[in-house]
Amino acid sequence: MTADAGRWIRNFVDGRFVDPEDSGAPEDPKGAVRGFDAVDPATGRVFARVREADRSLVDRAVRGARRALHDGWASTPVAERTALLRRAADRIEARFDEFVAAEVADTGKPVTQARSLDVARAVANFRAFADVVAAAGQESFLTDLPGGRQALNYAVRKPLGVVAVIVPWNLPLLLLTWKVAPALACGNAVVVKPSEETPATASLLAEVLAEAGLPAGVYSVVHGFGGDSAGAYLTSHPGIDGVTFTGSSATGSHVMKTVAPRVRPVSFELGGKNAAIVFDDVDTDEALTGLARSVFTNTGQVCLCTERVYVQRSVFADIADGLTERARALRLGSPGDERTTTGPLISQAHRAKVLGYFDLAEQAGAKVLTGGGVPELGPELAGGSWIEPTLWTGLTNADRPVREEIFGPVAALIPFDTEEEAIALANDTEYGLAASVWTNDLRRGHRVAQAMDTGMAWVNTWFLRDLRSPFGGTGLSGIGREGGASSMHFYTEPTNVCVQL
């Protein structure tokens, strides 16, 4: 299917949208501007065409960002930058329904989630980082010297420079603003490469930032793919001073190799194979509510989602039965229906990957408690990338569906007997993003959470975030932390000044 030829999602460079006909875009043999389809994952229908940036356009964006820094953005007072962020938050709220519609079209997620999580967090991200940067201080030390004299050391933080911001398709607006807000607050210029699957909200945010008064060149958007396209052109550009990336571990490794010759700093939030540990003293209803969220939110397409659930043997049947019941109660359907709880996967290609793990689980002897296939949702949604929420028992840590990130609405339930065994099972992974612990024993909750080899651990909750706290993972789950002061440290470079008194 094809979209209306007049509807393009465009790149935004040097303070303006670049139309296909005036962008210097590469042309195919028929003279058509190179672009790609934006597809609604719920229906499989094309709703727009996206202009693919070529190398020259990426170069223009990077050079424009550098020029904006030199023209005064980097030296703009903190109070002015943070005021701009707050105006941007106000403008997102004023155009809230537009952002919701764009996010739903891009991702197929239920409108209720787009409202309560994705767009609401975009607003919160701008306001939170405005507060963090406005209140930030600087380190200083008095050094004692011979003869009773002293030296004063203090650090001045300067913008990192031009930052490449590469965001994934699962929470495109939330994660975009999570990176852009602190980068701008610290005085950087950014060139954004959104996922080719979810291009709309990055371009819509460009309008909002321009309305808020952001100078031309400080925020640019280049659309395209990874290899031999905008992503590769951006990360390999010599004018980039740092890269922040959220996505797969394999892509993160490739980006690291690309920037290594120029020794550029990176901040990576990558994959996860997150565990939940459920002890037998738990409040069962509270745990089931939390587990249903952590396994099935956004159709399992959240880096923090739980794919491994370790349950103490004496309550294993109760938890398995209860979680199965909650999975079956999920409502798959049109994203615009207020009753819909669960949307599609992002694409047919991703569904094929997830279905491949369904086959692997069957080969490993898994018992399917619920799901395991593709639902029938009627002709309107027949072209969408739908999949059934799925739970397994009968697998072990040796099986590929338990070891490899699936990124879908699936989880394996595995019994354990002792606390020590649960910790060992949960930590038996190359990933280290997040974990959750469910228990009414507060001492055990602290003890087990601290024993997790992860960047984050929750006790009796999941996805509860204070935006000032560090966010990130270990192992294949990433490098570095963002959030609060951690974001400030990545998006700035300190210069230590030493004055002998």
C-alpha cells in the first residue's frame, strides 16, 4: 500500500523542515526522492512517507549544530536554557493530543498508554531536567600547602558539544526527551536520529522547540536507517562530540567501534533479560498486579520488562495460575479504543523474531500456560503485527528463550527453593539492566535487591522512577548512567581551575 504522495515526515535541519525536493536527496532511476514508508503496526497500513537523509544532509545538520554552539547557545545562561525547557514542556501540553496521535500512529500502542506514560513523561522530562540543572552546583576543594598557604580547586562544567542522539522505536518520545532535555539544559546542540519505525514525534518535537524559542541548529532531526544511512553517517561524522544511544546490544557494540578511533564518549542503554523474584511471603495480589505490568506493558517492548519470573516453589502454582488469568484478561484491539490494554508488536519482522522464540520454547519442552500464537482480531487489524501474550513453564536457564532477549509479551516462570538459589538464577545472565523483588520481608527485600547484578532493582514495585536517580545497566545492558546528576556528568566536560591563594 502507498501513502498520500503529499504527506511527508521531513528532516529538520538549521531551524527549518527540509522538503524532499529542496534537500539534495538522492534520487532513484525514476527521479523520485528516496524515502520509506511509515507503517501503522496495528493495521499494517502506510500513513506517511519519510524523507531519508543522505550524507550531505547529515553533514549540514552537524555543521549547523556546531555553528549554533559558536553563535552563543553554549554560553547561554543556565536560567535562560532552563526557562526554554519549561516553555517546551508547556507547548507539549498545549499540543498534547497531537503528540498522542503521532505516538499511536508510530507504535500502535493503546491511546490510554500514550497519554498516561509516553507523552506525560515527555513533559516531565523537560521539567525535571530544568530543575536538576538549575539547582546544580560545582565541586570545590581547598588544598593545604606548605607554609600555611592554600590552593582553591573548583570545576567548571562546559557543554560536551554536538551530541548524536539515537533513540529506539519502543518508547520513542519518552526516550527522545529523556536524552534531549538534559543535553539542551547543559548547553549542547543535538542531532537526533529516530528509529525508522517511529519517525513522527521527533519531527513534531522540532516544531515545539522552535515555538519555545530554541535557536536554529541546536536541535536537528535526520531520518533514515542504521547501516549505510543516517545512523552510520551520524555516528561516523568527525564533528560529533558524543553519542547517546538506546537500542540493541549488537548495535551498541557497532556504534562503539565506530566512535573508538576518535575516542568519543558514549552513553548506552542496551538490551535486558530482566528477572523478577517472588518469595512465598509475598502479598499475592500485589505481586500479580506488578508482574502483569512488568511482563506485558507496551506488549513487552520495554527494556525494563520482565522475561524471567523466579517463584518460590510453595507459591509457584498460585502465581502461575494468577498471572495466566491476568494475561488472558488483557484486551487486544484498536489502539483508539479506550478499553484496549495491549497493542501490536512494532513490525512484522519483529513478530517473526518473537514467533521464532515460541518455536524454540516448544522445542525445549516448554508448557504454554497461555498464548503462544497470533490472535484473530478481524479484518480491520488483520494486517497488523499482533501476537498473543504468552507464559511458559518447564524451561530452565540453559534454554535460549530464557537466556536471550525476546522483547515481546512473554515470560518464563521457573521455581526455586532458597534465597541463595534465586539470586544465583537471577544473576545467571550476560545482561544487567533491571530486576524486581517481591516479598513482605523488608530485610530480605533490601538484601536481595542489593545482590542483583543490575543497574536498577525494585522491591514490591516496577518501573517506578525518580528522574533524579541513575538509570542504566551493566554487561550487555549498557555503559554509563543517565538521569539527574548522571546526565549532567555525561553531557558536560569539567575543567578544573586551581588557584594558589
